[in-house]
Amino acid sequence: MRQANKWTMSHFGSDLSSSAGIRLKDLFTVRREIATGANGYFIIDRATIEKYEIPRQYLKPILPSPRYVHDPVIEAAADGTPTVDRFGYLLDCAAAPDEVKRNFPGLWTYLEEGVSQGLPERHLCSQRDVWCFQEKREPAPFIVSYMGRSRDQRSCPIRFFVNFSSAIVTNVFLNLYPTAELAEILGGDRSRMIEFAEALNAIPAEAMLHAGRAYGGGLHKIEPKELREMPLAVVPVWLETGLKKRLILI
């Protein structure tokens, strides 16, 4: 028990995440997703955009729930938006309210509707300088759905994706930003990025579920701190060679 990262009644065996090797914390900065405070209002579809004539510069593509993202490779259309169904747009307007009212009457009407719904008084919105301002997140080249339900004992509900689009994510994913060393090794090479996503998804379900925690109804979840400690089970040759050259892997 002294050797385990944490104690769980169902896993009083060996600590599956204690083996030596390359851990995700050696390769990534893990950051939580955007927390809007009102997803139903701030994440909008094309019909809403057209109705209120919301300018493109105040919109960021955002991925839908992982249950609608079936392929581990998220491709991009010509405009950078993801080629997945049901993606939406995050309303991310940092312009001063007076400027919006003067220049974008449709957007101003939409913001006024948010005020009438009491959104500025909601906890997250009330903590901002302006209630409709959003946190800043750059699209992450790798993301992970950090909670879900297993279909069976051998399937892992925690799934990794490589993101070639300009989409950001909400509170159903975690962002994985490569370290400078990993970014240099990947070099933006598409095939390497896809192979690396496959290596991430090759982490055994048993190890992932052991590191995380289980809830009623078969829901499993892994927190950023726990995810950082996960070792890669499969290490591409080019990654191991690149890390050795940079004196990261001894």
C-alpha cells in the first residue's frame, strides 16, 4: 500500500502506473478546458450566427461531446473548422460593450438576451471583468476525453485524439499541449502525430482505469494530475531516439 499512488478497494494489487518509462508529464502540459459558465448560451450554431449576424472574428469553432467524435484523427476543413458532426462555435467577444452596441446591433441584441436570462449573475460569469468574456485557450494538437463509461472490462472510456483543426474544447476534454522538446520532435509531421495518437490510445485500459476513479453507473474519470503520471506502453522509435538526443530519456 505504501507503494501505491492511491488506494481503491477494487485495486489493492500492484500500482500499474509506477513502472519506469516515459510518462505523459514528460511530454505534455495538461490543461483543463474552457469553462463558459453557460454552454447553452455561449456555444451556438450556424442558425443563431445568421439570425443575430454575429461577426466571424468573435467566433471560435468548438468540438462537440466525445460521443460525436468517432475517429481519433480530427481533420480540418479549408477554413480550419473540424470535419465532425455537431460542432459549434464559442461566442468569444472581447470587445467593449459600447463598441458592440455601436457596431454590431445583432450581437448586442444577443448579449442583451443573455442579460435578461440572468447570466451576468451566474458564478463564473460574475467573476469576469465583463460577464461575456471567455478564458483564452489555443487549440491543442492532442486532446483526451477524460471521463466516460466502458462498454466492457477491456475497453477504455478514456480516449485520445489528434486535432488538426482550429477547434477548442469544453468541459468534456482535457488539452494536451506538447512540451518544446516533443513539439520539435514531432515537427508538425502528420504521420508522426497520428502514430503518436495511436501510442496514447495503446495505454492499457486497466492501467488507465486504475489510475483514475470510478463512480456509480460505470462512469470512469481521470484527473489531470493522475493523467500526467501515466506511462506510455508503446513508444515510437523516433520518439525514443529524439528524447535521448535531448537528454530527457536516460
